[in-house]
Amino acid sequence: MSRWGACGAPPYNRQLGGSFPTLAKGFNLVLVLEFVLQVLLGISSVLLTLLILLHKGRGGGLSDMFGGGMSAAVGSSGLAERNLNRFTVILALVWFVSIVALGLITKFSVI
């Protein structure tokens, strides 16, 4: 065990001009987290757009392109629509959290 505790790294202190916490040699924890959040934001943005387009249309529009207008005549499943709503809301929350986290990282990062 090192003198700094079980983690083996010195404590981070921004006021004393310390560096960001590191994972291993040369890996900056904040940069890795920022990269992961940016990838998550990109994927969730594309998927959220697709899920919104898949919703049943109220009177035509882009949802007809995916068969939304035809399903009204055949009879749509209420369970499928509820699950699509749930997935859309969960993905919207993931998108929102990643936006807020990236904003906080940008605001509090030291150049």
C-alpha cells in the first residue's frame, strides 16, 4: 500500500495546481470521460431522432415513410407504442444527462 492510500495516487488538489487524476500512464481520467460522453451523445442523438420518427403520426408526415399511416388502418399494437414511448423517454434522459455532464466538464476544466 502506498503512502496515499489504497488507490496509490496522490490526492487531486486544483488550488495547488495539481494535475487531473490519471488512470494509467498518460491517460487523463477527465479526457477519457469527456470522450465517452461525446460518443454517447452522438449515438443517443441519432437513435433519438430515429425513435421519434418511428412514432405513430397524428395525420401524416415523416412517420408515414416508415409505415405509420398504414398501421392505423391495420390496427396498431398498444404495447408496441408504449414500449416505443418508454425507449424514447429513457434515451432522451440519457441524451440530457450527457449534455449536462459535458457542460459541467467544459465549465470546470482547467486549461
